[in-house]
Amino acid sequence: MKETIWNGFKRMDFTFEGMDAILVFPDDSNKTGKWLFKTEYFGAFPEAEIQMLHLGWHLAYVRNITRWCMEEDIDRKMRFADFLQKEYGLSEKCIPVGMSCGGMIAVYFAAKYPEKVSALYLDAPVMNFLSCPANFGVAKGNMLEEFMRDRKMSLSELICYREHPIDKIPLLVENDIPVLLIYGEEDDVVPFCENGKCLVDYYMAHGKIIEVIGKKNCGHHPHGLDDVKPIIDFMLKYKDR
């Protein structure tokens, strides 16, 4: 176990089930058991996460086998959540922070283990593999070869696949999980019209809680917001669901 400082907060690096893991602690003066679960790309666009640390929340991460989300990664995250609850007294429920492929991972995790999730913060989430990485619509990424290698899936198998993140949306609705979704209106890597919009439309049709923020003149990057207050307000509002 290695202790360092991350953006002014104590960071512990260790191994969990053979995978690199990180836990960042808030100051003792206002420490709570609440926590964010960064599902991929730890350290990327962390402004909201840093603000939540200042508010007494923890920040956790465990490495994935691949950013394209194997079933083993989802199950490991469940056991990691149990570990953090037992060893560090963190809350049973967290708020996953999912950016891009991390959004896909967050959706899979919340759909399979809704008892571990109070709300979801999704930022330009990959929801439809036929869009990203396959580029069958308007998407213009270059990740298909990586996806097929990591998922051990052919293009024909992908066409017939029925376990996309969008296929998990009914489970999120069934378990009444609030969602904050942020996206760039000019994103051509994970286009909103082929990914996040599917989630937004389904939630709105079923009268469930979803807050949506589109960023003008913004592509896939940067994630987050210049002013993170709407993200913080959402997390604080739904932290106890």
C-alpha cells in the first residue's frame, strides 16, 4: 500500500483482487461515508470530484481489464464496494462517475447492482456499440479494432448483440436511479443522438429523474463543466436515495 497526495488529499494506492485500486480521502474535519466511484480514466477531468472531496466525500477507483467492460470488471466493482464499506466504513451506495467508456461501465454496474448505486453521473456515455465503436451511424471514432480484440467479438456477432448499455436502460428505470447526463453537442466520437439520447428519451417517457446538460460548441472532450455547481448540486440532492 502506497500513500501519496492527490490534489491536496491523501491518496492510497493498493491492489484489490490483482488489480490496481485507489482510494482518496477527504479531510478528517468533514469526512463522511459518502463516495464517488470513478469507473474509468481515473484523474481525467476531476474538477467535480475534487470539489466533492472538499465536501467530505471519498473517491474510489479499481482498474478494469479493458475499458470495454468485461463482466468480471462489473462483479469486481461490486466486491470492491463491499470491501470499502467493510474496511473503511463507506456507505453501501455510491455515485458512479462515468465518462465516455466509463459511462458504459457505470450503466452496466448500476443495472446489475442497483443496491450499490444512489444516482449516476454520466458524461458523453457510450450506450450503443453500433455507434461507438462500430461507426454505423454518424460516429467517427477509430476504436472498433480495439473493441473486437478486447471483447473477443466479431463484427457479425456485434450486429446480433443484445447486451448493449442501451439494453440496460429499463433496469435503471425499474430501480428508479436518478441520472445526470452531460454531453457535447458537437461530439462525433460518441454522438448524443445515437447514445445518450436513447437514455434521455426512455427516462422522460417513463417519468423518471434525469437532468440533461448539452454543451454548445463542444466535442467529445472536454468532459465536465466549466462551472461544476450543477454536478455538485445533483450529487448532493440524490446522495441518500
